[in-house]
Amino acid sequence: MADPSMKRLIRLDVVSDTVCPWCFVGKRNLNKAMALSSNEFDFEVRWHPYMLNPSAPREGVKKSEFYRQKFGAHQFERMMSRMSEVFRGLGLEYDTSGLTGNTLDSHRLITFSGHQGLEKQNALVEELFVNYFTQGKYIGDRQVLLEAANKAAVEGAAEFLEDPKNGLDEVNEELTKHATHVNGVPHFVINGKHQLNGAQAPEVFMRAFQAASK
């Protein structure tokens, strides 16, 4: 077994949107890869915003109707079938009920939570993904955001979200810095140099950890 004092640090910057199903799949695969590599590495994971649909309405629209209109009925059914299969492989039930819409408030809250520690930020991202993709909750809803923040032990969330300007500059800076040159999400940067796109398998992450640590 590796000497714990000799563990190397792997820093991961993840660019992601809270309504992106492959981002959730990628997070679960990353979690598995980190767990399997924990005797060799320590990890720091930081989440950065991306907005798949910046003009999406804040009040939300029915998820199934939005995607049916966007992709067409046939393509929508194929996508739902595929995502349901992928989610079942992770032990999750893919839920297409509920609303989809603007993700800005969720990104404000995620960025805010990062100042209280990356563990809290990671827990909040997980909670929001679970809410949106498996429980049919709308993450543009203030109450849903507050309940997720509470579960992740993020303090001061209610006061923070009260003012729509809070954290806005920081989210916009993050979008400019991390999302401008990204063509799709999830996007992973490992130790500032190695880049991976998409919901990679755990083994791909593990190989990347090895490469980045050399």
C-alpha cells in the first residue's frame, strides 16, 4: 500500500451545467475513479459554470415539452431511452418530469458555496444533480436551491440568493475564464494541463491522473 504521506495531489477543474445529464454521469464516473485511486492521490475538485441555454426562462418550462420541441418527437424518445439506460447503469432512475429553465441562480449558489470549501461545493453540485435528474425538481426554484444548500451544509444561502446581483460578477468572470473556449460539457482540466471532454469512463480518468502526476 502507498505511503499516505507520499500521496500526490490531483487538482480538477470541471466546467459543467446543472441541467446537463452527461455532466452528472461524468461526475459519478469521476467519483468512482477518485475512490479507486485514493490510496495513491489526494484530490481537489472545483466546479465552474457553463450555460447550455443562457436565454432559458427563469420561470421554467416543462422539461419533456422543451426537449420534444428542441429535438423532435422521434429523437426525443431515443434520447430518453438512451439516458434512462445510462442512468440505470449508475443505479439511478432518470426522471423527465418537472421543469427546466435558466441555471444562473444554481451557478451563483455553487460559486458561493466554493468559498466555504470544495467539499461543500461538491456536495451541493451532487445534490442539485440528484434533484433535477432523479426527483423532477426544478433547480431554478428558490426553495429547491435552499433545501439543496441546507443538505450540503452551505451557510447563508437564503441571504445570498435574496439579491439577484450577489455573485453575478463572479459567475460572469468564471464563464469568461473557463467556458469561453469549451465546445461542450462536461469538460475536465487535470492539474491545469490535461484536458478531457465528455462523461469519460472511470478508467479514462484514472489513466489521466497517472499522466498528469508525472
